[in-house]
Amino acid sequence: MKDWQYRLAEHRGTLIALAIFIVMFAIYTANHPAGFTANVVQTAANKGALLAFVAIAQTLVVITAGIDLSVGMILLLTNCLASWVVVGSPMETAFGAVLVLLAGAACGALNGAIVIYGRLQPIVATIATGAVFYGVALLLRPFPGGSVNEDLADALTGKIFGVVPASLIVLLAVILLVWIPFSHSVYGRAAYAAGSSEPAAYISGMPIRRGKFLAYTLAGLVAAIGGLFLTFFSYTGEAAYASGNAYTLFSIAAVVLGGVSLFGGKGSAVGAVFGALAFRTIGDLLFVFDLDPLWQPLFQGLILLAAVSLGAFALFRVKNRLEWFL
């Protein structure tokens, strides 16, 4: 296989997700009453970025051949916490934001510790921790309420130079500062290797435990960034159980749409971002075509089913498991 063919195969999932998003967003803006304007793009970017943060968090775990069913609850927990502490003077706001990020990282680290050192299956461990995280969120906000620094919220959900959505700049910063350094590090390669074949990676002397633990910790951190942005968008905190579950399920659809294998060892957070943006556009398409909102869960469920099936259909063509990671 030539180098360019290898690169194309490696990024095929990301390119497909990008193409799907471009087509869907083009249809959306072509049929929107306001057309392709800065305000339309800003609104779509803000909604898409929120799911994209959760999708990046899910990707970090999925590449290790795990799955995080608590990621939506970490989002809720940090949203509720942010509605208490990201207020006041600039110094107090900065301290509160750091506290929220540390709380998210701690949640991810707890998941990693239970899965790696407690040797529990990720799906079981994260269901349990997700219930705990939701319980804490409910203690913080038994009823919707709270506040947030409005200047910071407006700056991070508005437009830069009146054109570029600030949320997309933050999303790009997360890719550049979190995903790329991790995926190119020794621990990132160990996480990928663990997803491909953990016994082989162990025999090769790779730091599997540290790689997986870092992946889970960073997943909690990025989910907390999503929780912060949820607070910036809504100006409040709310422990909405249905919302947390929805973000968890949609993040799984987004990573598969983005070419990330649920079997681990393959995929990129960049693809998951495009998958999230494409998935979020579904609801926007229903809006512009004036379809009943009651149809939205049906269409999203069908997309989720199709996304998960894509990975299974691709696996059926593999005769040797090693081919899946080439």
C-alpha cells in the first residue's frame, strides 16, 4: 500500500463525516428562512460544539476499547457546579472555571481507576459512576437555577470579528491542546494499542495502564468543558436526567459517524467532531422543513441505529482482525 493510500484509509472515517456534515449543513442553510448568515452559523455552531465536546470525551475512552456511559452525567454535574462557582469578579470566575475542570478530570480519573485497577467492565463501571455523578448534580441543583459570569458567557458563545463563532475556536483549541498532544504521545499510542490488542501491547512493554488512565481522565476534563459551555449557553444549571442520557447516547452516534471504531484502536476525535456536527444538524433540518418535533427522537434513533450498524457492517468484511487496524 502506497503512503497516500495508507493516509487516505487512515482518515477515511473523518473525511466521510466531513462530507456528510457539509451536505447536511448545505441543505439546512439553503432552506433556512435567513439563509447562510453569521447568526445562523453561530447558532448551529453553539449547539454543535456542545455535543462535539462530549463526543471528543467519548472518543478518548472508545479508542481504548472501552465506553463511557457516564459522560453525559459528568456534563450535568459540571454544569450544575459551574452555575454555583463561575460567578463574581474575573479572579473568582477564573478560579471557579478551574474548579469545574478539575472536578470533571476527577470524575474521569475515578472511572479510569475503577476500570483499570478495579478490573470492572467499562460499561458496568460507568453506569454506576454515572448514577453517582447524577446524584451529586441533583444535590447541587435540585431545581434549575444559578447563574454564570455573563461577560465570559457572551464572549465564548458569541462571534469573533462579528463572523467566526467563538465556540468553534474553543473547540479547535481543545483539539490542538488536548487531543493532538495526547494522540501523539507515548500514552496516547499505548491507549490505541490497548484498543487494538491489549495482550500484545502489554507484551510489547507499552504503558497500557497509564495510557488508559490518562484517556479516562482527559475524557472527564473535556466533558467538563462541555458542562461549562452548557452553563454559558443556558445561564443556569439543571440536573436533567433525560438530557444527560441523551448526550451520552448521541456521543456514541457521533463517534461512530466520525469513523471511530467501537471495537477500539481506530479513529480520531476530529472525525467525532464532524460526526457530532452532522448529528446535531438533523434536528435543524427538521426545523427548516417544519416537521413535527415529535418526529425528532425517531429520526435521531434511526441515525443512531444506522451509525452503530456501520461499524458492524465494516467488520463483517474483515477476514483477519489485524486488517481492521491497517
